[in-house]
Amino acid sequence: MSQATESDVREDGIIESVSGPVVTARDLDARMNDVVYVGSEGLMGEVIEIEGNITTIQVYEETSGVSPGEPVEGTGAPLSVDLGPGMLDAIYDGVQRPLDVLEEKMGSAFLDRGVDAPGIDLEKTWEFNPEVAEGDAVEPGDIVGSVPETPSIDHKVMVPPDYEGGEVVAIESGNFNVEETVAELDNGEEIQMRQEWPVRSQRPAKEKETPTEPLISGQRVLDGLFPIAKGGTAAIPGPFGSGKTVTQHQLAKWADADIVVYVGCGERGNEMTEVIEDFPELEDPTTGNALMDRTCLIANTSNMPVAARESCVYTGITIAEYFRDMGYDVALMADSTSRWAEAMREISSRLEEMPGEEGYPAYLSARLSEFYERAGYFNNINDTEGSVSVIGAVSPPGGDFSEPVTQNTLRIVKTFWALDADLAERRHFPSINWNESYSLYRDQLDPWFVENVRDDWPETRQWAIDTLDEEAELQEIVQLVGKDALPEDQQLTLEIARYLREAWLQQNAFHDVDTFCEPEKTYRIMDAIQTYNDAAFEALDAGVPVEEITDIDAAPRLNRIGVQEDYNEYIDELEADIQEQLRELY
Ligand code: ADP
């Protein structure tokens, strides 16, 4: 987080009251959303209400020991993030203080109060390569050069969006730190590698476009049944033990995004520690580089102050937008938005606002939608195209999806991946419930799948959906009367649906090959099961008893396609064997 810079309105106020993270001050000259430093320790806070000469502040640090009468210092600037090279591979707290720097300063991972640290290293030098020349005209947002930030990502240095732009009068290559000027314009504007942006304002873009490309995850149930678009929004509610962490890791690892921003918001310390310890070990499967080379982690654990849950969400989305402006596809994962909502509830109740449903403030829905609204596929102001996809985890207490945070989120997001504790208990992974989940992007992404995978992708998928739907209906009857009471064709449908579940929907995140499934393979598995289906129903029509059809020894081999590296050859052979073995029955 940047220190406030426009320090023209510096005027001290006096603390009037302290209630947890909410502090009121008298006689403070500040505007809404300004950053202020609270108390003699200078804790960072943000103005959230002004009434007469009383200013209400939410404080991003622990406030115990702070008392009335202590000073509050205004900065005159809104809460902003530092943007520039050095954010990838970083781990930040909720107000963009790098955890490693703080750890060095404090000697512990638990942050002390009133410590400030710039979001990006101000001394480190980077190799700047100009992409425009003296005499060129540049507009706000234009790329003037790039920096090889990590082995995976070229960081683009852009004219800040709030500059006027003009003709480049000086620019040179070389090694600079982020505060040194790398380009100068004829109107006197100077461009550094570092820029600041207020976290609550969306970075401008020319146009938000309708997303038409999927964010491929390599997970069959997602790409096959519930795809998210690049620039799309998804919610993933995860009751405890349902595989939320594994799913999030899989997405961070495999989603075909250039940049991943992972916001750990208010989850228990040990879960965040898991992420902080795991991520640096992970390898980016497509480049072989460290996954952290394209990842920025923001960690605000449950033992950190609640108000900072809000700032970490906004910090994350602003960083995501900044990389979007460079023309990158960014995936932002927020885990968990429920903890952020709980923070809103706590602050709201301390402000004695009128509570809405289950004590959440009435503006819960507006806040959530403001956040998800910042996702999208954009034509940027520099004419590059970039996207921010937002995947928000929700933790409904007791797995009850009717609670307000889940419900409000569902009204906003277009993809819903319902993790299911029962499936997890039966060791069906990923435990995404195919009956409850949905994706409103399915139709608009079909042309991409038709063009890039197979012509009959939509039809084959529809067949799979219909079969799974039929199974769900038949299961109700089976529970009453048993499977044997069903007519033979329905027994066969159940068998086919079982293969769809076991061979197609289930996927082992811990198997070297099965962990990632390209769309072509997702299609071929589904298609192989359909081949079995068609040949099996032909045999049934020819009078072969259902047990004989389901007993052929080729069929169980369907369950092993996922782990085959040379799946094409394996499937060709398997399909031929299935047809031959069934043909032999009549
Ligand atoms: P949560 O975060 O919801 O509490 P986890 O993500 O830690 O749950 O998952 C619990 C366990 O479920 C994991 O340790 C793992 O054994 C299993 N699991 C979850 N997802 C998968 C998967 N896709 N493939 C294989 N095992 C999985």
C-alpha cells in the first residue's frame, strides 16, 4: 500500500471513541474513503462515514490499547495500491504490505501495528526496454516499455490512466528502480515504473465486451459441463472438507490465465499458511517455471483485523485490473467472500446501522456486485484486450446455500460450482454437484468449443447432461423399489450414467496425468462413453439381456482413460473392443 502522497490536507483530529475496528474522530479534515493514521501508533484506517465534525474510520490494524484523546492524522488521499514490477512472486497482507519484508522488520509473520512498507521494492532495479521512441505520441494507458519481471511475465510499463499523454521527449533503456523516470512527455509528465491507483475505483477501459473464450481449467466437470469464460464470474461454495482447497489449487495451477491473483480473505491461519507454503513449491505446468512467477498472493487470515478483509479484496481486484491493462488474462480467486461479508456485518453493527437479513448490512448485495462487476473481458484504453475472471469461494455455515451471502452471490455470478459434502464423503472428486451447478456461459462459449475442439461438442455434452438427469430421476425410483425392478433399458441408462460419473466427472487431482485434462480429451472420454451407450442399446434392442451387456470386460476400461497419457490410441482400441464384444453377444 502506498503512503499517501497528496499530503496537502494534513489536519489532525482527536479520537472520540474506539469500538473494535471502528474508531470515531472529532475535528478531522478528511473526505470519504481517505486513508488516515489513527492513534499515537499511526494505525492505518479508512474513512467510512462523515457526520458533522465526527468522522468514522475503519481501522485495518488491531486497535487494542488505542484510546480517546489520541490524534488521528488525515492524509488527504484515498486507499491506494502501488502498482509496478515486483508484485508477482509477492505475498501481501490486506493492505499490500509484503509479508516477507514485514517478517524481517518484525521478526515474525504476525504483523505488528503501525508498520508501513511499500507494496513494491523501491530500491530494486529492473531492466527497462522501451517500446516507443522519442517523438512518438502516447495516450493514457499506452505501453511505453517492458520489464522482464519474472521468467513467465513481461511487465508492461504504461502511461498512467490519469495522465494527459503527449509526445515522448526522452526515453532510454537501462536499469532503473521503480521511482526513477523512464520516459518524459512534452507536457512535463514523467513516467515511472510505479504507479498508484485508488483501490475502490475501477481502472478505466474502453469497452467491456461479451466474453467468448473459455477459461480452460483442465478439469472435466468444469470445462465440460460448467465452463467459465475469460472475464467471467464464478462462485464456489465449499462446506468444510468438500475439496475447496484442492479445487482452488487446481484452478490456480491449471487455468489458462496469464496471471493469478489469490486473495486469502479471513480464512483460518493454518489454511492460509497451507497456501503460503504450498504455492511457492508449485510448478507452472505450461512453462515449467515456478507458479509464483505469475502469481500474486494476498493473505489476510482470520487472526488479522476484520476491516482488512475488505481492503484485501479491493487490493486484489485492482492488481488484477492493472495486469489486465497490459493485455493479460487474469484469474482472481477470493477465498472466502463469506469472511469479507462477515466483516461488513461486524462493522455495520458497530455503526449501529439497520441490519438486513441475518444481520448483514442492507448494502451487502451492492458491495458484492460492485466487486464482481470489475470482472470482464475488456478492450483496454491502450487497445490491448485483457480479462479479469473472478472466482469467489463462499463458505456457507453448515453448507446451507439458502443463507444471504450465497444467495446474493448467486444473483450476481454467472457460474456456480456447488461443492457437495456428500460427494466428497463418497470420495467422488472433484465433488462438484452436477445437478445443482450451472454456467450461464455455456451457450456463448459453444462456438469456441465447436471451432477449437469438435463440431458436435454441444450435442455430445447435451447427451451427457440428459443421461445424468435421467439417472437422477431413476435414482429416486431405485431408492424405493430397488434397481432390479426397473425395466432393462433404464438399468442400462444407470450403467452408462455411472461411467459418466466415474470415468468422466471424477478426476484425480493427485495423479500426474489425470490432474489436467485438455478439452480434446474431455470430449473423447465423453464420446467413448456415448459409443458404448449406442452399441449397448443396439444389443439390447437385439434381445441381449442387460447383465450380459454390462458384463463385457472392455467396459470397465473406460474408467482408466483419465490416467492415460496416449489417450487417443487407448480410446480407439477401447471403442473397437467394446463394439466387437457387444457384437459377439448376438
Ligand atoms: P476443504 O478445503 O473443502 O476443507 P480439501 O480441498 O482440503 O477440502 O479436500 C479434502 C480432501 O479431499 C483432500 O485432502 C483430498 O484427499 C480430497 N480431494 C479433494 N479434491 C480432490 C480431487 N480433485 N482429487 C482427489 N482428491 C481430492
